Amino acid sequence: MRNSLANSIIQKAKVDPNLFLIVGDAGLGLFDTFQVDFKEQYLNAGINEACSVGMAAGLALSGKKVIYYNIAPFSLMRPYEQVRNDICYQELPVIVVGIGSGLTYAPAGVTHYAVEDIAIALTIPNLQIFSPCDANETVACFEYAYSSNKPSYIRIPKNGDPIYNKSVDDITKLQEIKMGESKIAFVTHSNLITEVMNAANHFDASVYTMPFINSQFNYDDVLGKYQYVFVVEEAFEYGSLGSYIREHSKINVNKIGIKNHFIHKIGNQQFLRKLLKIDSRGIIERVKDSM
């Protein structure tokens, strides 16, 4: 997903001289050619998150379409005040990119996890939030955010994830990934979809992704026909997509995610998914307990 996003940024820079990319000492190797080919449209601001967001806002006010690229905890959470006041309050066309969604950066520890970022982002007015499940959704989210001229936050893992959404239509809608025969539906986002697909096969359940987290989509139209709807996330249960759907629909949503707490255990991403019961086996157990 990261490479697909970088390629989309490069392609857009070729046709739009107003694109400006700010990185926070991240993306090393990823934007090496960008620095050479578009040196007037690039700045590595270093480990200086608040200042980076402030510069992004200033450039946007001068007519630039700015992308700020950094690891998720340092692109949104550390400079929260600047994202809130400098970008979103003024409704500036800045795209904040957060690399390493969820537990991607395990075992770096809690400082590098992005499990509360959606909950934080949902509190900020005017901010569009995107969490694609694969490279195709990543490109679609970027194109939508870039053309919308609104503040946006795109959170993605790194690379190597398979393609699940082979025909992205309208990124504002639920994306049908698998249609099952049972009365169970899973809704998910980001690359946890791999675990969700395995769990869905156990129940012959349908699977949907929602790459545009706070889209004004009518969930009742699609999910109202199911007896059980489970929103499964590699994010905090309280305050993420499951909470958003509960607030914006009449559906009885069952949330499966990470309990809101600090994760003290250290291990790789698969170890933590198993520990937190958001791997496929844990999802199956939690669904059975809820039915």
C-alpha cells in the first residue's frame, strides 16, 4: 500500500506543479527520485511534527496542495493541535498520511502503535478519514482526498498485502468483498481484512470494507438485511468505525477490536493480534460468544 500511495503522489506531481510533499524524516528510499525530479515540491522537515503541519497549512494558504507524510503517531497524534487548528479549522486542502496503521510497527511498542488514531481523528471537524484495505483502495482514497480540496487523513500499513478489492467503484460506499450465504456480515478496514476473511469463511459470512471511515453513507440500506453485523478493527473498540456506524445507523452493531488500554506486551504483529483476539481464531471465538 505504501508503494502504491507513493507512486500516486509521484504521478500527481507530474501533472500538478502545485503539489507539495513534506516528510518528517520518513519515507527514506521511497521518495529518492521525487527529491530529484520535483526538488521544488519537496521538503524533509525532519523530526519536527508541529512545525511540519504548520508549514503545510502555510503552503496550502498560498495555493499549494500539500501532503504531509510520516509514521501515524507522528503525523496526527503528536501534532494534534496543529492539525486541528492550522489545517482543519481553516478547512485547508492538506492530506495527512499516517504510515503504520494499527499494530504495523510491532514490536516497537506503544509509542509507535496507531490504535487510537481513528478515535482522535473523528473528534476533529472537517477532517476526512480513510483506512484502505489494499493497494487499490489506497489509490482510490488518495485520488478522492486530493480532488476533494478538504482536510484528509489517510492511514495505511506498509507493503506486501494482497489485493481484495478488485473493482473500487465509489469510495464513499461500503465495498462488497465477499457475499456469503449466512445472516452474518463483517465490516472491516485496513489489512486486518486478511484475518476477517478467514473468519468469514468459517461462518459463510459476507465481508465489506469501509475505506472512508466517516463517509455519510446510509449503512441501513446494505447492512439492514443481516441478523448479525460485526465491525472488526485493529483499533480501539470505543471511538473507531464500529462506534461511528452505531451513531449513524439503526443497526445493532457488534464491535470486535482492541479494548481501550495501553498495550504493554511486546511481540510482532501476529503475536499481538492473537493476544488481543483479533486474529482469525480470536474473531471466530468472539463472534460465537456474541450470538
